[in-house]
Amino acid sequence: MYLYHFGLTELPFTLTPNTSFYCGLKMHDEALQVLLAALKTGEGFIKVTGEVGTGKTLLCRKLLNDIPDHFITAYIPNPYLPPAELRHAIADELGVPAHDEQDQHRLVRAIEKRLVELNQQGRSVVLIIDEAQALPTESLEALRLLSNLETEKRKLLQLVMFGQPELDERLATRELRQLRQRISFSYQLRPLSGPELGRYVNHRVQIAGYKGSALFTPEIVWWIHQASRGVPRLANVICHKMLLLAYGSGRHHLTIADARLAIKDTEDAQLPKRREIWWFLVGMIAASVLAILLIFALELFPA
């Protein structure tokens, strides 16, 4: 592998969400602040949506790491569960004793009792659901009913849902209007801009231990951004293949040829169109000319 070749201590572009590689881009920081602020104010339902690969699961795990200590978290990563199994999963996360032996009515009462106990201890409970678009409609309704549990001052259970845009489409239906109206905070993740992607990929190699000059130059970042459409997961795949290509050729730098080959070999990535490449080259030439003129002007008219 290319670790030793580039002086890395770990692979920088794995697809497994790893919070040690969290980049702190404005969009993700804003989403995290919205989540923490909403939880601290006791809001009942909070929703974060974004396209596949835009960093929802990484943000979810970052929230789990950064949430204040007085919160008790129940994390459901695979929510394709009917209502009964979902309630058992929540009970298990909350430490409800012998929940497998109880019928649904007793189970709901046991969950409510546990929530009251935690509230009396000064703890707040938040249920965090990843891939929430996979929840069956009956399970979404079960969550709404659980959210009815409250004291005179606050909800006993807060809910954060991370999901793809299909979640918004489902919540827009008439049958889920009661749940939709309870969502007090929401945030939509977008793809990364070109400069954001450049910061993202170079940040990851630095966290992985790289010490040299920038591997991903602005020209190469442009190709990756066009091909990935700003989706971090796709960019990770392309960057990983580029490092493999450079390693295979014995080079310590990356080229546009590496980018083209990696893009061609990546599902769902798209090579830039000729017109886009032409405009990119025109922009690069114009920037170079302006830089030369600026240097000439400074020499001709020194301060």
C-alpha cells in the first residue's frame, strides 16, 4: 500500500466515518451547532437531511462525541424496524430491564418509567436515528407517540433524525403531517464547493500524517470536484485511487492523468465535459496572466 511511500500513518480516504478526520467545514460546523443548540433548549424533534455521501453519518457520530455529559443517548443506526422491534431497540439503549419479556403495552410503560427516572436524575434523553428515511411509516408514528411523554416543563425524549432527501418527501405526505409539524429545527447538508473540497482532501492527508507540499493542487481539486459533484464520499474514492496510481508509478506527486484514470474507474463519478475543461483552462491562463501583470506592476512602481 502507499502509506510508507507518502509518509502516512493511516489511510486518509477510507469510507468508514471517522471523527478524527472531521474537517470543521462551515456547513458541518453550522449543522452541529444547530443540533447542540436545539438539544440544549429541549426541542422535541430535530432533522438533518442530505444526499448520499454528504457526511450525515460522520456528523451523527460527531454529535455523539460532543454532546454534553448530562445527555443520555440512544443510538439507532439501522432503523428499518417495525414498531415493536424499534421500541425494544430503544428500551435496550436506555437500559430498561427485561424488556424482551414484556408485551408492547408494558414495554411502553417501562420506557416511560425509565425516562421519568432519568429526568428526575437531571438527565436529558435524546434518541438519535441514522438513515431515518428507512423507518417504516408505522414506526415513525410510534416515535411520534413516544414524543408525547413529557413533564409539565419539558419533553422526556428528544429525537434527532438523520436521513436522505427521501425523508423530507415522506414527511411531506398528509399521513405524517402530525410528525412533520413537531419538527422544530432542521438542517440540509449540501455538496461541498470547490474550495471546501480542496480544504477537505488536503486536511485528510495531513491528519493521516503527510508532511510534504500539497498533494492535491487547485488544478487536481477542480477535476475531483467536477467528477464527484462535491460529494465527499465520491471524492474519497477518487483520491484513494489517485494515491494508488502515483504509488504504482513511483511518484510522490499527483497528476491530472491520475485524476482522469481514477474518475473513469469510479462508479457514479463523471469526467468533466470538454466545454467545462476549456473554461477551466481559460480561467487558469487568465489567473496566470494577472499574476504576471501584478508582479510587473510591483517591480515598475515599487511602494
